[in-house]
Amino acid sequence: MFYDAGKIFTGLAIFLVGATFPFWYAMAAGKTAYKPEPVFPTSTSQCVESTEQMIAGHMEILDDWRNEVVRRSDREPIEINGTAYPKSLSRGCGNCHADQTQFCDRCHEYAGVSPYCWECHVEGD
Amino acid sequence: MAASRRDFIKLAGFSVAGLCFGGPTGCATTAPVNGQGTAGKRWALVVDLRTPCPEGCTACMKSCNLAHNIPQWDDIKHEIKWIWKEPWEHVFPEQVHSYSTAALRELPVPVLCNHCDNPPCVRACPTKATFKTASGIVAMDQHRCIGCRYCLAACPYGARSFNWLDPRERLEEQGAALSRDFPTRTKGVVEKCNFCSERINDDASALPYCVEACREACSRHGREPVLHFGDLHDPSSPLLALLRESGANTIRRKPEIGTRPHVFYLV
């Protein structure tokens, strides 16, 4: 056998427990491999763009809207299924995705992004 | 070759002469314009002081504060002001002399951002967070503001306020119902009157909140409103008629510095 085997294996065991602690901890907290579950609007079925485009590019749409509205004074509303929506975070996106904590935040927490928009933009009721 | 003293003076002379031709050309007289959405218009505001505001009236300020989620601070150092009243002697110090009556000196005059044609704040802003729109509004893009406050220093009218403390917290403390139609601001950004861009660009017949509130308040007092708003590029605009045909003297604040304000006072 190895010299000082007891000490080595005890040390290794302590190391393994320590190194894998985050996994144990997450398992114990029931948060392993979860998928974010945003709550979708029920009143409509259509977003500004297709679902894929929204998932990948919603931040760019917001950027475009913001530039059009604030810098170019172009507040022409957009149309979805015949209904006009203002190009606005609170009154456009927020009109359908009323509860930001149940929608935007659920994904963002998961993805580890924290847009600071709501420090100014007033969230839905 | 070592330049002689004589050569050096000659060269210096030519260099100075050269300035006469290619001299500094960076001093544009009008700030560049951003945006085409409302091109062709020139929004302006007229404050008709021929009959002063009803005593103690704060209708204009109240409606503006409410619509734009503007907090009220007790300490004047933290104040956020879009439209407010100043005594005549502060608004038009050059119009006051040793024989001016106390009544005139203390007359409350509504003041706000002048939406200058040649705005010093726009030139001072290093991030273009403040800029001129095609319809003459000096606008703020809060998303770009880095809080350097150069614009505050540049504005000759004190029309800009800096958020030293968190405005959202203060609004909640006040128990104010937040308007969803206009974002609040955060600690660390500058703000000022936006001529109600969010309203007037959507609908050409819409008025800024202050002007609307002034109309209502004045009609309750059975008199003509103090604040008037309109498009100076529209030949049939009543605002233009008011400026040209009222027969009153129309003055602007600090005309001598060349900012060309678009808030006019009828006196």
C-alpha cells in the first residue's frame, strides 16, 4: 500500500466533496437543469416578429424602436394582426407581456442578463 | 540647417497670415439637426404676460410633474424642474432698473427650456445625448446621458436639472402614482423640458401638458390663457398671429448671447 494512504484518501475525499459542492447544492435546492418558463400572453398569439426572431433578436428590436422614437421622432405605431401598438417598452411590449417578472425576468435570470431598462421604464400594473 | 532668428520670425508671420484664410471653421452657428420624423415644423411657446398668471396658480407645473414622473424634493439643491416660476427680476435682469416697482420685480414668470435654435447645451454634450430634432426641439436621449453635467454648465437659463438622488425612490416616498406613459429617470442623469415630444409628435393638434393645464385654469378664472403653443413654420398658425399681430412687445431671454430662444414673452 501507499505510504500515508489514510491521509491521502481522506484529503482526496474532502477535495472531491468540495469541488462538486455546487452540483450537490443545486440538486438539494431542486434547481438542476431547469428551463426558464416565461408566462405567455393568452389574449394574442402573435408577437412583433416570429418566435425565433423574438428569442434571438428582441433586444435589437427594442434598440431600433428606441432610436426611432427618441432620436428620429418617429412614433408611427407598429401593427400586429390589425391592432396598432406604440413602439414602446412599457406600452408596446408591456401591453401584451404585462407582467415583466413573469416573462422577461424569468429568461433573463436564467441567462444571467439584467437589463437596466426598468430603472426608468415603468412596468405593467 | 539651423534656422536663423530672422527665418523663424518670417515663418511665424506667414503662419499667422494663414489663419486669415483657413482659420478656425469649427464654429457652426446652428447645431446639426437629427431626425426627419417631424421635419418642416418649428415648435415654439409664447408666454403672454400682458395679464400675469392668476395669483398662486401652479396648474402648468403640476400637470407637467404628474405626466413626466417628476419628483418633488424639499432641498432646492436636488430640485428637478421642467417648468417653474421665477421672479421677473431673475428672468429679465436687464429689464430691471432702480425705478422698477417691487411688484414688477417680484412678478412670477413661467420659465422652461427655451428650445434654442443655437443651443449651447447641444454643443457641450460629449455623447450627443442632448440634440436638436428636425422640428426644433432640444431633446434628451436619457439612454446616452453619462451625467457629466457639461450641459448644465452650458445652459444660460438654468433650465436643466441633475438627478443627485434616486427619483424613483422619491416618487414612491411621495406616494405618487407612476405614469406608465413616460419613463422615470435614474440617479445620475440630466433632464429638462422636452416640449412634450411624446404628445405633440403623435398628434399635431395635441398641446403640451402645461399649455393644456394653463388653458383650463385660466378659463376657470374667466380669462385668456398665459401659455400658447404652436408651429411657427405654419403660416396659418395662431401662434404666429399672436407674435406678429398682437401689437405687444415680444421679448426673449438673453437675446444678446445669440442662442435664439423659442420661448417668447409678450409684455
